[in-house]
Amino acid sequence: MKKWLAIVLLVPVFASFAHAQTGTKKRRPLPYEYGGVVIKNFSSGAGLSPVQFDHWLHRAKYTCRLCHVDIGFAMKANTTGIKAADNMKGYYCGTCHNGKMVHGDRKIFEACATKYTREDLKRCSRCHSKGENVKQDYDFGTFTERLPKERFGNGIDWEKAEERGLIKPADYIEGVSIKRPALAVQKDFAIGAKVETMPEIIFSHKKHTVWNGCELCHPEIFAGIKKGMTKYSMVEIFEGKYCGACHMSVAFPTTDCQRCHSKPVR
Amino acid sequence: MPVFLCALVLILSVVAAEANWYFPPPPPPEEFGNLLIDRTSTKNKVKPVTFSHWSHRRKHTCQVCHSELDFAFKVNVSQITEAENLAGKYCGACHDGKIAFDHGKANCEKCHNGDRGYGKEKFPELASLPHSRSGNRIDWVRAMEEKTIAPARFLKVKPTPGIAYEKTLMLEAEWERVPPAIFPHKSHTAWLECSNCHPEIFNIQKKTTKHFEMIKNLAGEFCGVCHLTVAFPMSDCRGCHPTMKGWQ
């Protein structure tokens, strides 16, 4: 009897936790925090702090496609299973972070190693920096000062920055990427909103292919064989699926409604 | 023993029902929406900051501060510091000596005064605005519609034109004899951006915003994020449930 009552009393308590996601307002990440990813598959096992990866610095220098297609990083944190051993073999981070590759006038520092000196430990903490007081080579404020501004996300209009040539993200790494003639860019098209009087979405293939090519989205995220074939809703996007795979945490966030819902219906 | 537990269940359900009707006591109109911000002030041996919503919303829509300047919807959450203000963030976006009074020594007391009623002598300036039953006793929505006030929608970064979503929703009440609540998108989008409320406060699944009940509103969630202490308070039942009888 006592147990039974306790269960009856506790059920509503647990039920209230189950749907705690709406009703309150979350903290919005600061511009330099946006697109930050904490990678902690094996770090603590090796006695190191988790890796703090910031998209803003890498995306200013490389396209999304390069890492997420050619190198093969998954689109969700901690699902790639990056191992130090693989980095040392030249996969994942180690593709570039091998102490040999050059970007501009800088040699890219080597990622992981089995043999290291006390001095080398400083290099470990350049990536394994979560919770550590590490002074990074690049300061967000100084680095982004000259880039065009936008609302939300990193507070930067990355699209304009690339268009104006203020950043020139590389899309090719010798030995990893393969040069093939590009496919013709598909036309921009409108996606009707499901809710009456909501402006239609203008989707631009052109703007997306600069960073993503075709392969980043098709066919896994969007089947892409026939227009209208993949059915999805805003609710699923908010859950991080479809457009939400990028536009919730790395590309400009869905809080900027009008940037997609831009064609008034009337 | 079972008798005791049954009594406990009964008491708990009465307490739970009671919470549906507990409205926080209203402050005087000139203090409604005033906040004392004291995340670090007292720790740093200065008085807490008084922030008056009424004096700011005359000139700026909610979204200027709560989207563009990124102030949280909860007091003492935003990481406002002197350094940030001096760098032009948060309050410093306007309080720079050009748009509004600066952060200099002469002006400390204007914010750091620890007095919730600070600046009330200016409240009568709002006497010409349309009146209402509750809160500041000012109908802010009508004031903007009638152009008695013309609050700005942005400071520096011009947003793309707003989405003209004007649908009025009728929300059926859970309780018998409580008439439906009427939710006009239009009067909300005049002040706010879609993303101020969606999807964090209200998801957009039709009729399935889970646990959206009066008791949650009164605990400061959902409508209660604003309609307890800043926008007209929920003790003004008919503000949302217009056909409610026997109440205000």
C-alpha cells in the first residue's frame, strides 16, 4: 500500500522533468562561444582535458565540406570517435595537424604523439583546453573585427565575408581531396511554409555549395533526388534534424527567422 | 498509516490547486517592471542597480535589449560587468554619454542606488498614454498602435523586415468554467521577435505545448516569463481570458 502510494505521488514529479525543454528561456551563447564543440570521447581516459573545438577559426580558413566530407568528421559532437592513434596516422585532425602542412605563412602544429617531452605538453593543451587557462593564438575579437557583421550566432556574416574575399576558405587538400569537375549549381527555389501567412523560405543552392558542395547534405540529410521528396517540419529542424543539422549550432541559428523565411506571401 | 498518506495526498492536491490562484501582490504602478540587479554589485561593495522597464520601453521595443543586446529574460543572469558596459555591450550600448548618460563617476547613483522606486518623479510624464487596469496602468500595446509612443526596433544592426504573422489563437482552458484565453500574435510581434518566444518558451507543435498550464505560468514559465513582472500581470485575468466573469 505504502509503495503503491509513493509511486502514485512520484509519477507526476518525474513527468514534469520529462518535458522540461519548453517554458523557459535558455542562455544564448556569446559570439565567440557559438559553434564551439567539446569533444570528450577518450580525453579523460588519457588524463587530458576534453578538446575545445571552435568552428569560427576553422571555417574562416576551410570549407565545411573539407572536414565533413573529405576528412570525414560526423556532424554531431562526439560521434566521430577521434582517437590519438588515428590522428597520428594522418586521419581526422591529423590530416592537417601533422607538423608539416603549411597554411599561408604558418606551419600547422602537430596534433597527437606517443613520445613527447615536458615542453611538448604545452602543445597538447592547445586542443585539450576545456577548463584550462590557455591563451590561444587567435583572439576572436581581433580576428573578426574586419568581417561583416550579422545578428546572432558568431555575429558575423560568413557568407558575405567569403563573397567579398575577406576570407578564402580552402576546399582542397593534396592527397585527401580529389579534383573532379563540379556539378552545375542547381537553381534557388522557394519552400512553402506550412503555416498560413508565414513567408516562404528561399533556399539558395548557390550559397550552400560554396561551403558544402553537394555531398555534405545529399543524400544523407536530404535525399535530394526529387524536390519535395524529403518531408520535414520546423519542429524537426528545431530538434537538430534537416536544416537543423547545421543551423542550430554552427551556421547562423534558427533564431534569425527572417533570414530563411524571406518571401512574403500575399 | 494509509489514512495518513491519503490525507497527505489530499493536502498536496489542495496546495497544488491553490497555487493556480496565487498571484504575486502587485507593486504600485510606478514600480511595476522595476528590477533590482544584484549579481555582483553588493559583492563589489556598490548598491544594486535599479532598472525600470517603463522608462526604457517608452523608447525601445523589448527586442532591442532582449535580442540585439542579448539581455536574458531573468534578472541576474546576464553577465553584465563594468568592463562589458565600457566596451559598449549591454547597458553600455546606449549609456555611452552620446545616446544616454555615460558610465562616469558622476552618474553612479543613477543606476546603483538600490532603490526600486528610483525615478518615480518622472512617472507622471506617462499620464498622456492610454490607461489600463493593471501593471503600470498603461496600455502599452495601444500606446504604440496609436503612435503615442514610437519605440525603436533596433540600435545598430537592422533586422530583416519582420514576419507579418498576425494570427490570433484561441487557447481552450483546461478547467471547466474558465473561458478560453485569446492570444494575439500581432500585439506581441509589435514588440518582440519570433525567436524571443519560439521555440524555447513555446514550441510550435500545434496544441501540444506540454505542461502549458496556469500553474506553470505563475511559476514564471511560458506566459509568466513576461506576464508576471513586466508585461501586464496575470492577476488581470480578463487581459487574456476576456470573457471571464466574477474576476477583475
